Amino acid sequence: MKLKNLANNAVAEVEKIIPGSLSESEVAAISEIIENTLVEAVGETKEHFSETAVICCGPEADLAHKIAEEMGLAQKALIANLMGER
């Protein structure tokens, strides 16, 4: 599922619990906050698993660095995809 869809689903859930209705600008602002938070979470998760890969692979550090590089490329693609949906 794309991050934009996750953000939209989260905004829909927020709208259900807020009395009254949100304006379009409020919905857009909340959606952007959620998207940015998801991007940050993905980045932190990537960093955590990259560090773990380096630690656990020890002698195979080159392999760990290659895995970390691939994860970095995947993160950049994810962020580019998210930015393209705006």
C-alpha cells in the first residue's frame, strides 16, 4: 500500500472522531503530517536494520554494506514515489 493511501486512511479515521467536519486545507495538512511521519518512520527503520545487518554480519561486512545500500535505494524510491503523488 502506498504511503499516500495510508495517510488518507488515517485522515479518514481522524475525521470520524472529530466532531464536525474538517476543511480541505485541514485535511491536506493532516495528511501531509501523517505522510511525513511515515517517511520518517521508514527512514528510522531502515537505519535500525542497516545497523543490525552490519553488526550481525561481522566478517561479511561487505555484504552488510551492500544490503544497506539496497535498503537506501529502496527508501529513496519510496520517498520519490510519495513526493510524486503530491
